[in-house]
Amino acid sequence: MRMSAWIRQHIAALRALLVLTVITGIIYPAVVLGVSQLPGLKDKADGSLITKDGKLVGSSLIGQAFTDGKGNALVQYFQTRPSNSAPADGSIPDGYDPTNTAFGNMGPESIVDTLDATDPSKDKHSLLSTVCARSQAVGQLEGVDGSRPYCTSGGVGSVLAVMGDRDAHGLVTHPTQVISVNEPCSTDPKHATTPFQEAYEGVKVECAKRGEDYSAGQIVPIRGAAPVDTPVPADAVTASGSGLDPQISPEYAAIQVARVAKARNVSVDQIKAVVDAHKSGRALGFMGEPTVNVVELNYDLDSKYPFKG
């Protein structure tokens, strides 16, 4: 008895499914796995894992936070760039949670903080204030000038909201009130808030009141006197797209050398030599920027110059 066309079509489809399953689901993965285990490829295929005293401590492809668990930098280690990859419960304060890779989703127009009406811990800081605070912290840790353009000495964005009459282009022509939007008024009467700038176009600058909306004003960032070429490089104050980069720039590594050398009680030249050993150039000679792998660098330092603090 002849099979119907419907049955023949389904049998042919089933055969094709089985053949393709064997090829793409068994043979192809087996070939790729076999190639990946060849000498020179095996380490990368296995995850570029790092072991210390026979114990797995990480991967050279995934960044780590070298802190005390509370966000404080461990002075004997080179510090990585900031990370936005932190769990919502705050159990990893510095990010670098490989299960929660994320980016900050803030751009150059993020310059005004949102100040909570009752609880300062719930403030939402703009990208500008975040960069300012990080730069100040890095400067204090490394003993360099952490000041940046458009940042106050208090580590927030130097931004004003200017109220008053506007012209046809929407610009304020006659200011009547000026607010330093990222500097909240102090609740302690003995320590009144002093805005970063005393006056703007003849009008006294006031501190910001928590919970107030100043979006009706013209937002004016103030550059300040800080030099453009700050010792604290951009990668020291901004997170990467993945939040898990293990590399920093040679410039960021350079300002950390003295601190690490002092903590490990060795010379600056000795630390520089280890840094240079973990420095990579541009890919194919022209793509990207030179980098230093912090994860590999720190574990190499532990082997060569153990910390005895």
C-alpha cells in the first residue's frame, strides 16, 4: 500500500531533523571542543582561570573588586575601574557581580542630582556628581589632585538653576533667584551650607532644598578653575559597558604605583616592572588603547612581593 504524500513529507522532515541534530548538536560541538583543547587555545577556552596556591581565585577576563567588602580600597592592591554590576541587595557594594552585568545608563546630560525630601541615603546622584565624587576619592587615596572641571570642592557637580525673565530663545536675561542644585541645605543650624559660588550675575547663590523641583530654572553648569588635564584619568571614575572589565589604563595604574610600593615595602621600580609585564598594547597595533590587566597584576604581586601588613 502506498503511503500518502502527507506521511512521506513528515518522514522526510523527521529524517532532516535527525541529520541536522546530529551534525549541529553533536558533531559540530565535538569538533569545536576538540579544537579548543589544542595547545595554545586550551587556557582561553577553559575561561583563562587564575589559581593561587592551587586554589581557583578568578579569571583574567572578569574584573574583581579589591576592597575590604565595605567599599574601602585595600592599599596593597591596584584598584580596578568602578562597576555598575552590583546586586540590588547591596551584598557586593563595589559591583563586579558576574551574574548581574550592567551599565549605568546615564549620559553627559545627567548633571542634576535628585535630592530626597527626607532621607539623604535615597538621593539619586547624576553622572556628573558621581564622577566628581569618585575623582575626589581617587585623588585622596593616591595623593594626587582629584579636582575636575564642573565639580565643586565637596565632590558634586557645580550646577546652578537660574530663575528669572527669559528672552525669545529661552535664556534667562535677568536672574532673580539662583540655586546650587546639587548642594542641599544643611539641617544642622550650626553648619550652614555654603554654595560653591557666592553669586551669579549679581544674585546670591542659595543652597538647594530637599524635595524641591528646580527644573523651571535654566540649568547652568559652572566650569570652575580645575585643569582639564587632571591626574585622575577617565577610566578611574567611569564604569565600563559590561561593568566587569579587568583592565585599566596605564595612566590609572601609574598613579597607584607609589601607594602599592609603600604598602608592600618594596621600591617603586619593582612595582613598575610588574605593571609593565601585564601591560598590553593596541589590538593588531591600531585598535583600542593600551591596558593593564589588574586581576593578573594583583595576583602576580602577591606571588612576588607578599603583603605583610
